[in-house]
Amino acid sequence: MSHPFPPVTIESRRLGKPENICSVTEAAEFLLMKWPVHQGQKLKAARQRCYDVLDGNASAADARSAFIEAAKEADIFVDYIKTGR
């Protein structure tokens, strides 16, 4: 089960363009395989929150919130309100 959530747009440095993350499974994969930094308290918390959801101990909304905070920490969160896109 992928545990879908509303899209979170991040700047994918590997692809050089924005990418939408739409589920806990996608978030976990991105956090583990494609994340641009390897340390950070919010990164660690987001990874744990994804594991918690996959174990049935948290909601997809919790994982989404943690993913957004980690993306802000890594400076890859695309905030369309701020950017005017």
C-alpha cells in the first residue's frame, strides 16, 4: 500500500526540475535514495515518520508534514505561494 497524500512539490536536483511526491512510499524512497543531503534532524524525523506509517503507527498526513519540513531543511521545497508559480 502506498498511503497516498496530496502532492508535495520539491526541486529534484538530479532531474533539474520540480517533482511531485504523492505518497508515503514515494516519500520514503526519495528520502532514502535521492535526498540531496545525508544529515539533518528533520530528515531523520521524516524517515522515521514514513516507517511509522508503513508499520501502521502514524497517518499519511503525519508523514507528509514531516516530509515538507525535511524538504524545507534541505532547501528543496517548492512553495508555489512564495514563488508565484
